[in-house]
Amino acid sequence: MTKLEQIEKSVTVDKHEFEAFSAWFEALQAERWDRQMETDAASGKLDHFAERALADFRAGKTRPL
């Protein structure tokens, strides 16, 4: 049995506990996403996106929001 299967089998919570778990899990996902974005930005992985966006802006390929 995988770890995920064990978790699925053991999770039997009421509505309020489930809502609390969902909020915690969403915060965990957001934190991991933020850390990954920070790591990618610091390593230069996102530089080509910024360069392309600036090139499009300079070429007049953008529009105001």
C-alpha cells in the first residue's frame, strides 16, 4: 500500500475538520509554490520570460490592463 493510499484510508473526518485540513493543505501548496518561484527566479530560470515580455512591450505587442 502506498503512502497516499494509507492517508486516504485513514482520513475519516467531519465537515469542520475537513475544512480545516483543506485550508492547511492549500496554504502548504501556496508556500511550496512561492519557494519554487523564488528558487527559479534566483537561478535565472524565469529570465527568458521577463526578456520576452519586455521585448513584446517594446515592440508594441501589449495592451493596457
